[in-house]
Amino acid sequence: MTKITKNKLAQLTAVMSDGEFHDGTALGQQLNITRSAVWKMIKKLERYDIEITSVKGRGYALCEPLILLEESQIQKQMGKQRYHLALFESVESTNDYLKSLRKPNGVWFCLAEQQTEGRGRLSRGWHSPFGKNIYLSCLYLFHKDISELAGLSLVVSLAVVNTLKQFGIEKELHVKWPNDVVCDYRKISGTLIEVQAESHGACHAIIGVGLNVNMLIDERRKISQSWTSMRRATGKYLDRNLVSAELMKNLLKYLKRFNDESFAAFTDEWMASEMMSGKIISVKTVNETVTGVVKGINAQGHLELKLADGKVRVFSSGDTSIIKK
Ligand code: BTN
């Protein structure tokens, strides 16, 4: 686990993001560090799988732009919002870090450049390469019973959709029950929620969001589902400091409303961006796979499926795939 303190690495990559060659001594002078400290940081970036060309007499050049996360940049965008932020260069899982906090007060966010044990739903992993995407978790106290949190992952997907729209991604952008956001039928974001019940009908939820931002290829062939990223959708490299801050602001806004009201307040927004109504889909649960036509969702955010015999079944969790569009 490596926490980010004085972010010299971000300063180094900011200077090098022009893609030009930079001499080690000049870089050292710009950053007020020694040439050997620069060399150590270059080696560290290479260990994180960042491609760097190094040519004797010319120095080092990044093969791809790389803007790293910086607390000060995020704070600047967040304005007067109240929250705690833990920012890591590398962590096992941002969800697990928040889970390890003892008696946390207020809202906590955890962001990381890389997760070594990133987790997805249904015991899957979440590919979390260094410096490419957003791996964000939020710890939030709900004044609700655990049974009232069924719609939470849907609300989080809506906050992600809103964020993506702010960055110009709107075409073929949909929420997919229960926790995915897809762009052009490819997954761009997923949510993993873990809930801990507290006394007096309250509960803490750890909401983990993985959002593909600048990932263009899956070098290690780690992703089994069809996926896309914001960069693929827009053709532009994005500063994740800006995207993270917008996502955090949207989460604060959507989570507060969900806490004060209920999922019913979001049904219209969900219906405007969902992609499965009227389609034949399969829902895979721990015990079975059921096929039917999607009727919609109910006021709790559960999925309603019309089966071949005309009966309607309601699902509170599961994995969905469209069989016929
Ligand atoms: C899924 O679609 O299966 C959910 C993916 C959730 C991934 C995020 S990344 C930040 C947080 N930390 C984790 O280990 N997982 C979630």
C-alpha cells in the first residue's frame, strides 16, 4: 500500500506529458530533486507498466500522455464540499481500504492509481492498471434499514451517467440493471457495493466505482466482458483529476437525495436511460438463470421480468444479459 504524500511523480509526468525527450539533469532541476531521484522515479513508472523511451544523450520520453491524480487538483474542483480523501499510488482495493477504517466520521472517498486486488461483483476481479482509469470508493452513512438500500447501485449508475454526460459522452449511453453503465453496448463502468448494518436502523455502505477513462487496450487480456472507455468514446485523453472530482460531486448529490428520499425519486431518470425494457434477457442468480421480457423496475429498484407463462418475477440481484435486442 503506497499513499501519495509529496507528489513529485505527478509533477514529473506533468512535465513529460508533452511526449518530448527530457534530460534527467534538467528534470531534476525543474523538480528540485537529484538526477538519481529522477532515474528512480522513471524506474518506478516502468514497474507500473508505463512505457518510456530512454535514449542516451536525449533523456526520457513518455510514449503516451500521463496525468496523475493530485489531491490539490481534486480539491480545487470540489470547492466547499465536505469529505475526507485518501489517495493511493497503489492499494489492494479501495473498497477494502475504507472497510479497514475504524469509526470513520463523515463521508470518506478513497482513490487509487492502481489496485493490486481490485474486486468486481460475483467474485470477479476488476482490472486496475496504473494511471489509466478511476478506482474510487465512497463510505457513506445512510439513515435507512439495509432492506431499503436495494436501489443504491442504480442511483450510483445514474451519478456515473451524469458525470459522463458532463464530459460529452451521451450517444448510446445507458444504465444496465443492476450496476453497470454501458456505452454502445460495451461496459464503461461498474459498481460494487458492500453494506455494514449499524445500530438504530442505519447502515454504512462502501460504494466502489470502477470507471474506464483512458484505457485504450487491455494489454494483459484481463477483461472478459466487452468494454470501452471515455477515451475510446471521445477520442480524447482526459485528466482524471477533473473526472474524479465531477464523479465525487455527483455521488455526493445523488447519495444525499437517496438518503433523504428513496429510490422512487429516481425512477423517471432511470427509465430515461435504461436499455432493457421490452427486451428478452436472462438473469443469472446464485441458484438459477431465468429468461423473460423486461417489464421495468419497481419503486425499490428491483427488476420485473415477465416469464413465458405470463407470470411476473421480481429480482433484487443478479447478472443480466440481453438475449434479443
Ligand atoms: C463490477 O462491475 O463487477 C463492479 C466493479 C467495481 C470495481 C471498483 S474499482 C473501485 C472499487 N474497489 C474495488 O476493489 N472494486 C471497486
